[in-house]
Amino acid sequence: MNVTRGFTGRPRVDDPGLPPGQYDAGDDWPVLSAEVTPELAPADWTFRVDGLVEEPRTWNWEQAHELPASAYEGDIHCVTSWSKFGVRFGGVSLDAFLNMVRPHVAATHAVAYSHTGYTTNLPLADLTGGRAWIAWEYDGQPLAPEHGGPARLLVPHLYFWKSAKWIAGIRLLDHDEPGFWEQNGYHARGNPWEEQRYSGD
Amino acid sequence: MTETFTPPTRFAVPGRIAVSDQAATVWQTATITEIRRETPHAATFRLAVPDWQGHLPGQHLMLRLTAGDGYAAQRHYSLASAPDDSGHIELTLDHVEGGEVSGWFHTVARPGDRLEVRGPLSGFFAWPGDRPALLIGAGSGVVPLMSMVRHHRARGLSVPLRLLVSVRSPEELIYGREYGAETTPVFTRSAPHGVPVGRMAAAHVAPLLADQPPGGWEAYVCGSNAFAEHASRLLVSAGQPVDRIRIERFG
């Protein structure tokens, strides 16, 4: 430990909900996308699941909304060290989409990609079992474009760069393939509780 | 399957350079050697980092302060200095109201103090000095852009470089005495006599895109999210391709 003279930090409570190295951003919700926010109307949004699946499929806005609604209420964590407690997202569980395309047993990983072309990789196990959503509502309102609206991927148990904004599709693969930030030095999985920020962490 | 997945949609700004995983993961001790005031709210902190492996303009680092009880706070900061072999780097920090880390820098830090850094991080916003660069920043968003301007000067580069910097008033213009003909300041609240006051607008951006160098501009935008949204829309409206706009937003 390398103590910095005179640094005490903000008053802190031992919050078991806060992963190591994170702070509570309170009401703030910083925006950290690297690309220009796209002008993407719900009518133009589509979501596709393909790759190692039995029946590749594309849903449009109405078709996706016919699936059973599913909400997430809990915390999110950004690699830049802010966390946000008690957020509420509405959308559909990713399981509902995956069940319809029937993944091959050989599928182990996925690349999620956005309508902007942004990519991020995830182990398939992190996308199944009620741990990932396609989200289009935040706090009961339509998701704002700068936060990924009309719809984004939501994988709240991993750092938030995995929750691709403006989600366009997920391709299932039998190998791991680094996405945009992962090719730029970020960790392949990004578990905030293990502080998997950068490749090698 | 070794086939590489190519998304059916185009991105947006591929990364520019490979990043050293090792430099990104190893914490190094940095010692403050100099503190220079830039504006009433911003100061530059010069750090000696003997094992610094070098960086490119536009890259950032992760900085960590540790309290006596083991509590640590870490933040990303853009590098302000141009790459050089002095074993020193510089950061310019705003004093954020109630800021846990910036508060320490602005009220406690003095030369000789030690902290930890790791990096440089991310090749995405880096500018090696190879392509014509159109830089647009607001407030302390000018910090990584200044690293590019300094690099351009230090190497005597001839590749075209332009900087638009938006700031409330002349007193708050960081690095105010360093700018040259490449820079156009835009004052939003008060300006020197004879200089108009107002928000950055198409009138500032359009002429630069109407008079592009061969190959066009690589655009780098840095500032608050609201500014980044505004500036990137101005660029798109003026014809800049979205896949040649790189954005660094303050979270």
C-alpha cells in the first residue's frame, strides 16, 4: 500500500453493494460513448440473433415488444469507477430471444454489436439465466438516445461497457473474440467484483 | 472456427494504435515535481514517473490516491504533456466542486507528494501526428487536445492541425498564452474587446470542413457530454463522416 500524504477520501460507509475501486455516483448517470449518438427511431430499430443457432432471427420493435416484459432493478457499475444504485430498466430478458433461436451446444461466447458498429464480447453464460436484457425503458420512461435508446443490451453484473448501446444483434460463436474496447486494452470479461478493468487484471 | 466476426453495421472509429497491456496494468509511483496554476479553477501537475514507457497525444492514465486506512480512489485523467523522454508527464485538473481526488490535488498536494498511476491507456483517442486533425474541446476538454498541439510543435509536423476551444471567459481559458494561429477560441459568456460572445456554431465548423486538407480531417472532440453531443452534431451537419469523429466525454 502506497499511502498518499493528506488524502483521506470522502466520508465512507462500508457498502457491500459497492465493488472495489468504485464510488456511488448518486443521481448522476455519466455518458461515456466514444461515437456520435445515432439518430435511431424505434421504427428503424431491429435486433438479430445469429451465428451458432438453429434458427437465426431478426425482430423489429413491435415483434420484440410482443415478448414477455421483464424488468431489472438493481445496480450498475462503470469501469471509469462510478456505480449507480437502484436503477430500474424495463425490456425483455435476453433468454426470451435466445430460446427462440435455440443456440448450438458448441456456442460458448457471443459478440454483441450496435447499430453504430460498436462491438463487445461476452461469455454466453453471462447472457443467459436471467442475467441479461434488451432494455428500452429507464425509470419508466423511454431510454434516452445518449444512453442507448431506443434499445440497449443490459448485462448489469459486468462493467457497463459490455451493455452495448443501440444494440443491433448478438452473434454466438465457439470462441472468444475481443470487441471494440477489448481490442483497446480492456478486459475480456469485465467482472467489477474482481476489478477486471484492463487486459491482464 | 477462426473466422473473425465483422458486424453488419460499420463502426465508428476503429482504434488507432495497439496498447501495451503491461503498461496498462502495472501501478507506478509518481512524484509531484511542480504545480502551475492555469486558471482560477484549473492547475497543471507535473509528475516524475521514472519508468513511464511513453504515450501518444490523446491517451489517458488511471491515477490512484490511497488513504491511511487503505481506502483508495482512482480516476481517469487525460495526459496534457506531449510525448518526450524526460521521465515526466503533466496532468491539468479542474477543481471539481466536492471532488474527492481533484480536491486533494487543489488543496493538499505539493511538490514531493507521491501517488500512483498506470497507463497510458486506450489507443482510441490517440493521435500519432499522421493525419490532419480537427480538434474541438470545451473547458478542460482541451487538455488531451493540447497534448496534440504540443506534439505537433515539438516535432515540427507539417500535417494540418486546427483547434476550436469553447470556454466561458478569457480568464478560464486553459493554456491561454500557448495558443497560436492554429487555435480559435469561442467565448460563451464574456470575451476580449471586439470578440463576439456566443455558443460554438456551424459558422465555426463549416469553414474548416469546406476547406479540408487532402484526405480530410480526423476529428477529435473532448468535453462534457452536452458539449460533445453539440459539437459532434455540428461536425456531422457540416459533412464530417461519423466514422472519423472520435469523442472523449467527461463522465
